Amino acid sequence: MENKALHIVNGDSLTEQVEELNLPGQIIVWRELLCEGPSLKEVGTLKFIRKREKFLKEAYNISSEEYKERFVSQLKLLKKAKDYDHVILWFEFDLFCHINMLATISFYREHKPKVPFYLVCSKRQKGEDEFLPLSRLPQKHLLNHFNKKIQLEEEDLEIATLVWELYCSNDPMKLKKQIKKTSNFEYLSSCIRAHIERFPNSKTGINSLEKNVLKLVENQQISSINQLLGYALQYQGYYGYSDSQMERVLKKLSIFYTLEDNRVVLTSKGKDALSQKKNFYQELKNEECLGGARIFDFLYDAESHKVLKL
């Protein structure tokens, strides 16, 4: 069986480490950030590609040519991959990786016959001192994760396909219902919660991740914007955002903090947002999407944990 493995790995950094394990089989790299921007459940279609190209160009100045070279080319390899009797998914515990993983499962199952799926995911294993993402594990511990990979049942794969479809729909309220489902995806419920909390808070207009950044400004001695970026990345929880993604978050929040006397401090608006004295929904409102839903078409109520449609 080991000679017919198809490894699908999230990102180049982890791929380099997986390659060093010299495992048999083909490796395909998944290079997308589907946790941000609009997406369609039909991964790889012309409409999907055009939507993603438009968003990535506007948000990160990624050209159409670069997108096709880095991501679409790997999709084509994945579509052509054949004669593999099982698939091994290498994806981290966070929202960034989980959304990509759901899309991967949906795409592969749409184009290939059913084969067993296994998951290698971040988890503290016996003999390991601390919880680390896969990309930061020593080789022997990464191999340990591989040897203890989780076989996904048909029900798990159906849940993954459904959650991806709901993520790409325009109704995140339906997605919230999936939190209580049990599966072999240990972190899926936490990632869905993290996603739901990305919609603007009903009382302040900022979401949970943005509130956390402002609390860091309030509670930490931060001397520069670069240091704030470091703190925001370190204490982001289940999001798994990259440097460039978090920089976008900080740019959006720039009305709430400023640099004074070598100290990042809250502005009056920042203080009002944290104390819930003012709602900044109208000031922050834009047309961006998360999956299939426009962000500012919904509000998150922190007390009931419900998503409300405007």
C-alpha cells in the first residue's frame, strides 16, 4: 500500500519537511488561502479561478500568472493523479489549513474514484514535550505523526464535503449547525467557531480576531507596529493567518490604534470599540466575502453565539 500513496500537503514549508522523510508516493502542494475572499464549491472551474484571481490581485497583488503557476498547476496535477490506492492529507489544526483541506477533499472526490483517506494533523503525540504545528516539528516527531495518521471514515469525508459546500454558500447560519457534529477531524468544530466569529460583532462592528488585536494593544507594552504584528500572529488562536494576512487585519484596524512616544496605544475609537460604547459597523463596512457570504451581510451575537442576517 505504501508504494501507492498520494500526499497532498498544505504549503511549501511543510512540503520541504515531508520530502525529507523520503516517503514513497507522489507529493502535490496545495497553495491557496481559501479562508479569505470569495470561493465557489466547484474548485478549479473557470468561474472559481476568476473569482480567486480577482480577490488575490486586489488583496495581495498576486498576478493571474502567478496564481496559475503556483496553484492551478497543482490542481491539474491532482486531477491527473491516478493509480493511487490511498490519499494522505498533511494539514494543520487551524482555520487556514482546515478550509483548504475541505476544498481538497471535495475536489479530489469529485474527480477521482473513492479511495481511503488518511489525515496527518497537528497533535501532541506521546513522548513530545509540547504542542507544535507540523511545520515546526523535528523530523522524528513528524514521522511519528505520519505513523499514527488517522484513517478518515466515509462519514468524515461526507462531513468535510458538506462543510465546504456550506462555507461556499451565502448562509453561515447553516454552517454553525455543523459545530456539534462529531468526526475524526479533531479541530473542525473549533475552526468553524473561529470562522463564525469572523463576522462583525453586533455591538461593535469588529470581529473576535480584531478585538483580540486591540486587547493586545491595551494590555501589552508594544513599541512598534512590527512588534504588534508579531504579537497578533503569536496569539491568534485557531486562525493560522500568515504575516501578509495579519498585516491586512492591522491595516483595517488602523483607526483604532496609533504610535505615540514609541508605544502602540489605542485611539479614542479603539477604546470605544473595546468598551462597546460605539458600533463601528458602518465605518468598517466593505464588500469582501468569506467563502460564499458577504461579511457585512451578517452579524455575530457574542451572547447567544448566533449569526444574524441583516
